[in-house]
Amino acid sequence: MAKYLWISIYLITLIWSVINPKDPLIWFLEALPAILGGLLLALTYKSFPLTPLLYGLILLHCIVLMIGSHYTYAEVPFFDGLMGSERNNYDKVGHFFQGFVPAILAREILLRNQVVNGRYWLIVFIVSVCLAFSAFYELVEWGVALLSSEAAESFLGTQGYVWDTQSDMFLALVGAVIALLTLGRTHDRQLRQLENT
């Protein structure tokens, strides 16, 4: 039952996001990770099922991506001028999730495949993976900006903030650390349940 609810929410949000988006090219660029992620989950559902926690987090991350793709990250309603800022801060939500969700994904893959010995090394590896992923995404944004000056501002979403790249990566770091601190025990419990099924 949960599987069909997940699929329904994902597809409804995806369809909504593609209906009259602010910029079709930006929609494609921003929604592509959610689309690829959905396809990857469908392909690995039987061979490498994930914990319910991780499936839920991935769905939330996909929703964040699809909302940003529909409006562009610089123009999502209700995020203008938050906390006295002159910019739309929805992209900061996206970058927080860019650390928060991959932290649990990396944790699950590393633990289930017994890649790392020791909890402290596990934390180091997870945070490093999240920062590497965040840096890679910033490089992708830069590449798109170099290829298309028209899409550059909408896709980058810097909104004139000179420290945008650094703050994006910092928020991914914060997201990863918070995920590890708050969800580790729940994740461990679900991993044990997954092993027993």
C-alpha cells in the first residue's frame, strides 16, 4: 500500500510541475534528478529495496526539486524576503535537502554493503560523500551557466548573492550532520527490520 501512495504522490507532483512551468528548460534541468531518481528506484525496488525512512526522504527531496523546477528556485511563492533577506530563499531549502537526504542514502548503502568499519569513519565518509555531491552539483550549475547565458541566472539562482555557492555547500553540510544526528537510531532500527525480511 505504501508503495502505491509513494508512486501516486511522486507522479501527481511531477505532472503538476510540468504543467505550464515558468521556464521549460529550467524545468527539465531541475526536475531531471527527481526523474532519474524515480527511475532508479523503480529499477532497484526488488533487487535492492530501501528502508521506508529512505523512501520517504527521497520522495520529500523529489518534491522539493519538482517545486523548484516548476517555479525556478528564485521565484517559489512564500520564500521571498524570509528573515529579512532581499532574495527568494527556496534554493536554500533545496541545498539543505541536498545534504540531508543523501546522508541517509549514503549511510544505508555503506552500512548494507559493509564498506566502512567503525562508526566514526562512517560519519566521515557520509559527510564527505554529501560534500562531494554538493560540490559536483555546483560544478554542474557552473557548466550550465557557461553553456547558456539565458538559463544561467534562473538555474544558478544566485540572485546577486556573491557567496551563494559557499552557502549552498554549507547548507548541504548542515543537512547531512542534522540527518545523522536525528535519524541514525531510527535508520538503524529499520535496517535491522530490512535484514530480517
